[in-house]
Amino acid sequence: KRDIEYEKYRNNLKKAHIKHVRQKMNNELKDVLRIFYDSHTNPLKKYDKWKEGLDAVFRLKRAVILKTRKGDDVLITASQGIGGYGRVAKGYHVQLNWERVVIKEYIGFEQQNNKCQFYGELKTLTDLCSNVNGEPLPQEFIPHYIDRKDENGSYFLMSAWAGNYISSLDKYQKIHLMGHIGSSLVIILRAIHEKGFLHRDVKPENICVDEIDTVRLIDVGSMVTTDSSGHVRTNQQYNDYQHCSLNMHKAHGKQRECALSRLDDMWMVVFTLLRLLNMVPRYWNDQRRR
């Protein structure tokens, strides 16, 4: 009986992996077929202003073509999501061999926090993708900066929208990919740490895996530079208490600082894996009990 259950478990893992690969391929096929159908009834529109193009993608659910500052064409196929600082759409860069890209819009620039977040993420991307501090990070680690625009808000274009969020995987997919996700995150964070940064925002919503099981960290907006020993002091208060390390809980605006190191990033990797396995204690959602 135990052998039969184990064989059933192994088959479920194999089916989960095949499903994971096919799901990504089917999603891309649906995008292409939808664009092909739309272009016959309603030809794709080109937009010089990215805001107008993104409005068409998010509100009308239509694919559009955006023009970059260099005159290149970017095919935007669908929305990727909406976050605290703006919205994200996905597509392909025509002149870069149809490389996958995302375009990110920041809104609310009258708020100083949003403006700082935008310029901070832009500087982080350009530093990570340049030779300033040694070799640039390979594109399989994080998105790479391509272009930016300012129009009633600020936008920038990055490579690699990276597949499915790991939080969207089913039970057997998570079990099948658990060791691979954990080891990949360690490799990615080591490369980021060697460039002199801390990530500070490792969680399932910021981790993607594609159809060939490449793992990427997709959000670099919370990264900070460290000193030569890999430490940094900050007074930034964290609202996402579920994912941040225990050290980060000590920060409280201008009143209290916390000292962070590379171990805080690693703590968040462990907690991410616990979340995927549904092993987080129930009391963790209660801040007083925690």
C-alpha cells in the first residue's frame, strides 16, 4: 500500500511539472492568437505616448505598439498587475529579437515617497545592469533596464517578465520545484550581495519561474546599497510584517533604526519556502502574538 501511494505521489509530481510547462506555453499561444485575431478586425495602434497605450491595454484589453525614445517598437500584449506604486504590463521588444519585456508605470508623483521609490529603483536597475561594480548581473537573475519616459507620471521598460508567480503554482508544482527555487534564490542573492546591495523584499509575489524553470526576482524597488562588510542601517518602517525579517521590525520612522545584513535576505528566503509549504504558524498574522 505504501509503495502504491508513493508511486501515485511521484506521478502527481511529474504531471505537475508538465502542467507547469504547458500552462506557460498556452498563455503565450493565447496572447499571439488574440493579437492575430484583433489585428484583422482592428489593426494594432501605435502610441508615442505610453500613458495612452497603457490605458488601452488595461481598460480596453487590447494589444498595442509603443514607440521608445530610440524609435523602436514594443508590442504590449496584456496587463501584468497593479501594485502600490502603479501598474505593470507585459509584452515583447520587436528590435531585440522579440525579447520579453515589462513596462512599469509610477503614479502619484506629488507624494515624495513615490518619487523617491521611482528614482531609487531606476538607479538600482542601472547600477545592477552596468559594469560600475564589476560584471553586470545576468538577465536570468533580475529584469534589466532598457528605456524610460516621463508623461504625467514616469515609466520605465525592463526585460523579462519571467513567467508565473510561484504563489500561483499548485501543491505538487510547489513540492516539485521547492529545492530548485530555494537554491536559485541563494545564487541570485549572492550575486546581488556581491554587487553591494540588499534586496529586502523576497516574497512569493516577487519571485517568478518560467517554462524552463528559470527563477527570477522581479522587484528591485526596495534594494539598498551596503557598506564593504555587507551591512546597512535604515529607519524605513516596514508595513509588510509577514515577510520581513525580525530585524526589520525594529525600524520605526525617524525614532528607531535597524541594522540589516545579508542574513536578513536569507531569512526571507526561508520564510518564503515555509509559505509555499503552508508551514507558517497561524499566530504569525497576529502582530502582538508574533
